[in-house]
Amino acid sequence: MQQLIYYFQKYRYFLFFVLLEFIALFLIINNNTFHKSKFISSANGVTGGLYENFSKLSDYFNLRTQNEELASENEELKNLLEKHNSTQGSTIRAFVIDTLKYNQKYSYSKAKIIKNYYNTPNNYLTINKGTLQGVEKEMAVINSKGIIGITEYSNSNYSRVQSILNSNSKINARLKNSAHFGSLEWDGKDFNRVQLHDVPRQATLKIGDTIITGGRSTIFPEGILIGSIKNIDTKNNKNLIHIQLFNDMSNLKHVYIVTYLDKKEINSLNNPTNE
Amino acid sequence: MNSVLYVAFLFLSLLFLQVFVCNNILFLGYINPYVYIAFVIFYPLKKERFLFLLVSFLLGLAIDFFLDSGGINAFSLLFVAYIRLFLVHVIFKKTEQDYLLFNLQQEPFGRVFNYVIILIVIHHFILFSLANFSSQNFSNVLTNTLYSSIFTAVLFFIGTYIIRKKK
């Protein structure tokens, strides 16, 4: 016993050090698994509030680009509305019998990014909407130019978003001009470039082709823009497609959170409960 | 009391400097300085180390909270905090009696330079390896370590030079 106490006396700093390092390692491993990372997250009241105040200050630096982006999005939406109005009288109207039961699939709500990092291998964003505003985990975050990420953990007023620039993120994506799909990942190198894996070799690929989301998951609606093909790597008989993102991931501000209204129904089909 | 205030000031100023200034620099798109390691360099030398280890861990953890990085900053800062005394023994040849009067500014620049560079390189290497968290892209880890270490060291020496000039 005395030996043991003596041992602890002698190595007390080392043991304390090892204990703390184990705590840190535990947190690191937790952080690298999706959905378990709620211990260390900037989506809490203190850091979220500080980031929001800082973001109010730094917002002024890129007002011009944000304004231009919003104006061009408005232009696009106005044109869409005009197109819709011109066809409404004749054909499409006939299919919607009961307007109350009109089958809306998605609802969009706006949010603002208050923290954005894109220089590490696993990037996260923080947005200023949380469970009080109806944000839950696994919702899509997009803007007018394309996809941004998936919400991962929500506090009452802030949420953490797993960016597409994260080595853990896998998103279903497909070519715009054909139905061939693959999974979108990031290799951690260039924040303007993501990679599309597992596209079958039969697919005809051309540089400059547009890639959109595939709609095979309950998170992203189909047809959200991602980017265009930059080059195609055909090493080892596998197609590895490098994609230039439409979004400038280093300059993001206003985003939309997409709520998939049928999510529960679809998930209950995929995971039937025991009866 | 004075030293408690000093440590608290150091803790908070380095935390906010790191999170709101240094992490937004992104020189050439990806190079950031990690100046909060100055906490380990400036913290007064003491034989009793529990508090020092704990506070270093907490500073790293606080930065992790802001950066959503799990515990990588806590791990790497705690590691350099633990090896600091060994380095002081090896580089400055100091024993326990000298801790009270130890002052980096009175040491020869060559030794201080070695001491700071070793701490920075070890810290950055652990930080980037853990951030990468896989064996892929190892060359990225090395280049990141190299460039960020240079950046941090330059900022550190300029910063200490300015502070010393004022006094």
C-alpha cells in the first residue's frame, strides 16, 4: 500500500496529465462521429452569442457581394413566378383540386451563418436558428447558388451545421443530364473543389457538366445545384470526378434551411417498427 | 493575487485574440497562426503543476468550443504544457531554485529561440495530425505544420519585441 501511495506521489503530475489527455482524446473521437458531438460545440449560448455579436460587426465587409447575390436570386424567383402565372390558367391548375391538400413537400426558412470555417479537414458552420425556430438535426442547409451542409446539432437558438467541406460528409448527387448518381465527398484539400465517387463508368461525362443533388435521401430536395465538373480522374478503373463548387464557401452569409415535411413518413417506411 | 489576475488576463486575451482575429487571417487561403501557445510560454514557472496543467487544458478546450474541433486544441496545448519543464531543464539548465527568478527576457536570444520553436513545432504537429485524424493527406499535415509554425513564431517574436519596447 505504501508503495502504491509512493508511486502516486512520484508520478502525480504524469497521471494527471494522462487523465486530461484521455478526456481530450475521448472528445476528439466523439467529435468525429456524426450525432455524438454535442459536448464540444459552438452552438451553445455563450459561444453562439459571442459569434453573433462578432458577425454583426464583420457583416459590413461583404455587404456588396451579399446584396448582389440576393438581387440575382430575386430576379430568378420573379421570372419563375411569372412563368408559373402564365401557365396557371390552362393546365397545371387542373391537377390541384383541393388547395388545402396541395402536397407541399418542403418548407424553407432563412438563417444567417455566424461562424464559418473552411480551412480544416472537418469543417462546421454555426447558424443563428435553433430548436425554438424549428431547426432539428438532419436538415439541409442551402443558398441560392447551391448546397452548404446538413444541420447536426441544435441548441435552443443556434445550430451546428456539418459543412460539405467535412471528411465525414457523404451526400447523394447526380448528373443533371442523366440519372447516374454517386456520392459526394471532400478530400480535405481545396475548399472550392469536392469529389464525386462511385459514378458508374457507363455515364457519359463531359467537363463543365452540372452536378445536382440526387434526392435519394430525406435531407436534400432533388435538383439543388452543387457545381460543375472540373476534371475526371480515371485511375484504377474508377471514376473520380472533381467538382468545382458554384458556391464560394469562404464567403457565405444568408442561407435557407430546408424542412422535408414527409420525412417521418418516409423514414417509417424504411425502418418499420416491430408489430 | 497579482499573478492570478495576470493569468486570467493572459487566458482571456489569448482566447479572444485566437478566436476572433487569428482564425480569420487565413494567409494564402489556409495558413493561420496559433498564438494561444504563448500562454504556455508566459505562464510563471512553478514546481506545483496541477493548476498550470488544468488551466492549459481549459484554454485549449475553450478554443475547441469556438472552433467545433472536439478536443484537439486541448490535447496539443496540454501536451506542450507538460513537456515545458523538461525543455526548461534541457535548454536553460535551470533547476527548481531558479524558477522564481526565471525571466525569458534575460535569457540569451539563441536559447529562447530554440525553446519557443521546439514548443511551437511540437504543438502544431500534434494539432494538425489530430485535425486530420487519418493517415491520408499526411503531406498536408507536414506543410501545414511548417507554414503555420513559421507564421506563429514570427508573430510571437514581433509581439514580445513590441511589448518589451513599451516597458
